[in-house]
Amino acid sequence: MSGKLNTKDIKTGGKVAKTFHPGNHAAKITAVKLEEFTYKPGGYHMVMHLEGPDKGADFEGFFLDKDKPELGRHKGQVGRVKASEWAFADGETKKGIPVSRDADILKFLKTLCMAIGKVKWLEDQNDKHETIESLVKAFNDEKPFEGIFLNWCIGGKEYEKGGYTNYDMFLPKPSREGYPFEAQGLAKTKLLEYNEDTHIKKKKTQNVTDFGETPSMDTDVDSDFQL
């Protein structure tokens, strides 16, 4: 072997995953959608599509639109995060207190608008919408959240996909310990500190009878992410 060793341009590790996992993250909202809850007619999950900070020129994120690759790619890691582990639905608590789907979605929207500094947008929607679906669609279409980064605490429920552990991500319930999201740059933070023991619901374990090949660091578990 001839020549000298190059110690400046050493490539390390594999590709950065296109999606993020539960934890404390800085991220902006790119879309907000209502998804029907299969097990309770009329129930909805509110799902936020989040994107983290720009990972630089070497990062290859998902396409913004898989049918229009010319629009480019996400510059940061992405993830779908539910507003709550539980769906928004009409019903009542164990103590018999009525629960309103629409009222709870409105409360969440107001809290979110407070964090992004866009309460006026919500107030301006007064008497403009016949349904909660129409209001959430307007929020998604008009994008008052566009480009605004928040700090988040994101939990999740483990599930297996393609032999790998993935996460159905959601925001933990607010508590005395703090809140699952807040504006950046606050003098005093009230953000929940991510704790795997309390913010992750583990999948049921099975007896291992055979060991396969160790997954590559390049593997994107949630490789079908699309907005």
C-alpha cells in the first residue's frame, strides 16, 4: 500500500433515519388532520405531522409529495404525533361526567394556538364553521403554524413492523410535572421531561427462539411516511 492516510474526510456511521422516535424534540407542524377512530363511531384522533430542524445537505428526507418529487424533500426528520393517546369522542367519564368531542378538540386547538402565538387566528374563526371538521380543515389549509418551532415531549406505544420496533406516537397527558409542548425561548420552562418508563407503552414480549441479523443503522423503520 502506498500514499498517506487521510484523517480529515473520514465517513462514520450510517444514514440518519428519516423519522424521529419518542423523546424531547424541537419541531414545527407541517399539517394537522382528523383521523376517524375505528372503535368508536364519531371519534377522531387529531394527528399532527411534525418536522424537526434542518439536518444539513447530507440528509435525505422523505419527499414533500411522493407524486411530485420536483417539490423536494423534508429537510428534517418527520413523524406523525397524535394530540392524545386517546381519541376525542363524545361520552362520559367513569364518574358520569359528560365528555364532548368538539369541546375537547377546541380546547386542544386553543392551547396549541397559544403556544404558537396565533390565538387571534382561532378567535377570527368564530361563527365561520358549522362543524369541527371544517374548523380543523381551515387550520390545516391556512397554516397559522407554518414555520414555527415548538419544544415537544412525545410518547408512544411500541409495535412491531417488518421485524423492527416502531412507535404509535402521541402527546403525554399534561400533569403537575408539566405540559407536552410549549413555545421556544421561555424564561421558565414547563415542558415535560421525556421519561421512557412513563411515556412509552411497551409491546408484549415473546419468547425468542431464533436470532436474525442485526438491523443496519441505515434502516428506516417507518419508510412509508407520506403527508
